[in-house]
Amino acid sequence: MLTDRDRVQVDRLRSVPFASASKSLPASAAQAFSILERPGHLEPFHPFCRENTALAWDESERRDRIVYLNGLRLDRQFVQWSPGEGFELLIGGSVDKRSLVTWTLRDDSSVSSTITIR
């Protein structure tokens, strides 16, 4: 559940400069999202992810933990969820030191899409 403190943090982080990267995918946005909406979705394709464990994964709350190959452990709290389009999350090792990350999917055609992470 998002607290008022979480909401304030999200609003503050939305104004921070960010890096962004996009990649074309050989699948529609809906097909790509059907993979991203699964618990533990990073394990099959994230090159530095050792483990991606769901801590809560239902309609009311989505949280998970990533353990990287170097042992770094970060928790992700999903703050916005738009089926077929993307999501926004807070990620960090502690509540006070988190970053805001947005994953967005956009159809380019019926068989391809673009994913943008910022």
C-alpha cells in the first residue's frame, strides 16, 4: 500500500532529471506486457539479476525484490500500473533512498512495439 510519504516521494522524484533508453521489441505492447506483469519477470532476461522475488503481487499491491549478481539487494514498489501500457515504480535499498523508474510500452505495429525505461 502506498503511504502519504510514498506519494510525496513520487511527486518529488518526478521533477528530478532522468536518463532514458528505448528498445524495439518483436512483439505487440500487449504481448510484452503479458511477460512484464508476471511475478519474477526480470529473471529470464535481466543480465545482472540473480533473483527477482515477488513480495506482494495482486491487484491491490505489487512489490518485489531484486538480488543482483554482485549481491546488491533492491526492493521495488509499484506505484502506478497500467495494463498493456506500462508501470511506474520506486526502487531502492531503503525507503529514504529510492529512485523513480517508469516503464512504458508503445505499439509500433500489430507485431512490434517500443519499450522505454526512464
